[in-house]
Amino acid sequence: MRRLSALLVPAMMALAACRGEAPRDEALFRGVYVSPPIEKPDFTFTDFNGQPFSFRLKTVGKVALLFFGYTHCPDVCPLHAANVAAVLKQMPFEEREKIQFIFVTTDPERDTPERLKAWLGAFDRDFIGLAASPDELARVQRELRIATARKEFLPGADSSAYLVGHAAQVFAFGLDGFARTEYPMGVRQEDWAKDLPRLARGELPPEPSAALPGKDIQLVPSTVEVAGPAIRIEVAVMAAPPATSEASVYLVLTNAGAEDTLVGVSSPEAGGAMVHVTESSGGQQVMRMRDRVPIGKGATVSFLPGAMHVMLTDLTRKPAAGESFPLRLQFARAGEFAIAPLVVPYAELDSHLGARR
Amino acid sequence: MQFWCSFTNTAWDWQWRPFPGVWLFVLLVGWAAFRLNRAGGGEPRPIHPLTLVGVLLTWIALDWPVGALGAGYLASVHMAQFLLLGLLVPAALLGGLRPEAQVAVAQSATGTWIERLTRPVTALILFNVIVLLTHLPPIVDWLMPTQLGSMAIDLLWFAAGLIFWYPLLTTAPARPKFVPPLRMLYLVVGLMFSPVMFGLVGFMLYAEHPLYGLYELAPPFAGWTSKMDHELAAVMMSVTGALVAFIGLSTIFFKWSKTDA
């Protein structure tokens, strides 16, 4: 029995200490840093009571959590609402009072004021639901640099049973009126619980440049000089996206020729395309855009999950696993490459990217 | 098509899905039970009802919808799978093992290993360590999104349950020192007041935030909150663990008192 307790007591202590994450720098916020910070957009929409709601005026002195979603959403929207509500319930009244969750519907046809109120009220009676005209909605989404929400009709389903592709992050506008952090899908309650009280106290997330020194793209030099086509696409895969709002493409490029630079990415089936780099330090993640990606002579550059990737937004269709998706890569020297990354489930990315991860 | 249930991060619907890996495993368990029923020679006998219950519960625990819900949506259903695969199924399968078959197993090539693994102290340690490891949040969050990982957890529970119940429910190999009071203590420490189970229940019930990221961030299911789901899982673990232990204790006690009388 002594052997048993000797084994089990440390194990239970490990359970207490272990929540499935790497040690974090507690000074950093858990949300994804927004760089540069986004100023609170100026809009007046209609709330679920039929009253005009001026976002700037009504949220003065408060932390405004702004989210674009719809009540028929099967996953992201109820998860964000439930997690924020659960954390707010545990916060002291003084802090909780300073936080306002604002849900802007991207599906005003089905989200009637009554439905919006009932749906949000099931999570928290203090949540506010807003509706706007499509043009106004699109303007604010552009201002926030997020994909414009759009309907997605399911094949063979009733035309009223559509989904809406929309941005999956919650913007947190601090007391100073700027959003310095956003909270994408995957943020847990414990992350909200760390950040919301700090935001309510008026703490400002540090500028990413100050908190996280910029990191150069890693170039892995090849030991072999290869003749032939300069740029080779070794691997090109797209993680099957849950919606058409955005998708990530991962690549492994080798350059057997002279030094070159990736200067552009585009897709005929996506409204936007860019190279993003996710940088992390102490558990905090920051996403930055890269205009140019140099590829040295004989080098391999990998675009991998959690690091550099091609971000596509506003897809014209939702590609399913097993399909391919057109992508163009523009190199300064080698010119344009038209490729068709294979769409694979996110869980299978590892097997495609293999040892490169 | 998936061969085993795993987390898929898609909204739940009630559309049936096939899991051929699960069917193969259930067939394997059924075949093994059938073979063991014939082991030891003698006249062919009908399959013991408990064996049928064990195979049926294995199928229910692993196949759609229980398997799919437990693997990717609800911690409480995941807990139900554990209780079925780790406690009830092994007890039913071993309970249906005839004495001749137990002797045949003990005398088989693997008999020595089985005897070593199922020594009461060893079995108690193995069961608790497996239960603990397969419930640690990082391990659950890491393994459940893959079919192989999810299968590994299910099979570990099944193996842990067999190891735990073996010394209690079989008479071969003979364990003369494992007397009824010790058997009762074994059940109390292993199930009724198991530090591992108590610890897990405590964390699921009283942690400030949901223990498992996978179930916290899974597509919501029918208005259930993650907190409610975790709490239900905790209650299921504590109540079922205690109930099974109580039934076991009562059975051992009454058999013992009859023997003494």
C-alpha cells in the first residue's frame, strides 16, 4: 500500500499542477495581440430592444467585447458566448460591471430581435445583441480588418438552413478605446479569466514589439547544391476550414537556385491572401503579416502550423478534405507558380508535413 | 470514414456513422469469449449470459452514438464509456468465464504473465495508474483528437478493468492469501475510496474552469454547458464507483459468511 500511495500522491499533485499547457509568462495577456491596435469603430446599430446603440458612446468606461456571429451557429458563437458568460459569473461585481459583451448578428434575416434577446439571455442577461444593414455591417467588418460574413448553403438542404461564414474572434476594446487583443476560437475559460479582470482594471496589453522581439523566418540551409528548377514546392496542404471566412495553407519550399523572395500570394477563389507569421513567447501568440519571404540559395522554408502560413480569407467555397484549392505564389526571380494544395483535415496535417514540424 | 470514434470538431448531428474498427474489436472480444467458453474441454456449453452482456456493453460503449459523443462532445459520456469499459464490461466478461476456462488460461503460455500482472497489489497499482494517466487533461486533450489515441484510451480502460477484476472474479490461479477481508479492502481502496477517482472527481467538480479543453471547446451539445457536463461526469464516476464497490463488497461478505456458517 505504501508503494501505491508513493505512486499516486505525486500523480495527483501532477494533476493539480497540470492543465495541458506550457508554462506562460504571466505578464503577457492570453489573447492574441493585435498589431497595430484597432481603434473602437464608430457605428450605431439597433439593439434587440429596437433602440439605437452607439458603440462608442455606450461603451465609454467599459471593456467592450465585440463579436460578429449568428444564433444558428453550431459551434463558434455559442462557445464564445458560453465561455465569456461562465467567466463573468465568477468575477466580482465591480469588475464584471466594467465588461460588456456585444454580439452583432451576421444573420439579421433569421436573428429577429426576440430571438437574439432570448438566445443571448440564455447565456447572460447583460449581453447585448445588435443588428445592422448589410452595408453598415460590411463597413465595420472592413474597419476591423476581418472577413465579411457570408451565407453558406448546404448542398441538398433547405434554403433556409444555411450557415454563415464569419470571423471567429472576439475583439476586446480596452478602457482606452483600443483593441490590443483578440480572442479567436480555441481560447479557454481560464484564458478569459486571466485577461478580463486585467482589462477591467485598465491594464493595457503591451505592444507586441516591446513584449516579443521580432523573429526572423527560419532558413534551413541545404547541404546539397541541386541543379534544375530553382523553386520546388515540396509540400502544399490546406487545413480543411470550418467555414469560408478563412483558411490556412502550409508549404515547404526549397530553392536550388539563386536567392529569391516570395513577394505575393493570391488565389482566384479567395478574396484575400497573405503570409502570416504566428510568433509565441511564454504562451502568448501574436500574428504578423509578412510582405516578403526571402528564400536563400539552397534553402528550405517551411510554412507550418503555429508558425508561418498562408492565410486565405473570404473563400468563394468551402473546400472539403480530399479536394484541392488553387493558390498562386509570386517569386521575385522565379516568377509565378500556380499550385493546388490538397485539402486535409487539421488532425492529419502532421502526417502530411511529417518530420518538418 | 473513421475506423474509431475521435474528436472531429464538427457540430453534432444524429446521423449514424459507421466505425469499422469498433466492430472488429467487438467481434474480437466475442470470438475470444467464445473460444474461452470452449477451453478446458468437456461438453460444449452455451455462452454464459454475463459474457453476452459484456460483449453487448462493449459494443454500446464504443460504437455510435455513445462512442462518438464521448470522444468529441461530452465529458459525461466519455465518463460513461470509462465506467462501462473499465468497470462493468471486464466484470461481466470475467464473471462469465467458467472455472475450466480460468484454469486453461492460467495454464496457457501467457498464464505466467497474467498471474504476475493480476497479483492484487500489482493489479491495484496498474488499475489506478492507468485510470489516472488516461484522465489527465493533457493526455486526454492530446490523444482524443486522433483515432489511434482515442482507441488507445478505450483499450487501456478495457485492459485496466480486466486486470483489476481478475484477482476478484477468477479462482485460477489460486490465491489462498487473498482472503475475503483483503478482497473487501481491495475493493474499498480500488473503487470506493480510490484516491485517484476521488481526486479526479474533486477536480471535475470543484475546479474553477473545465478540466478538459477538448470538451470545453467542443461544439456545444443541446444547451449543456461545459461546467454541467464536467459535474455530471464527476457525479457519475463517484456514484458508479461506489455502487459497483458496494455490490462487490456485499457479494464477498455474504459468500464469506455462508462459507463460515
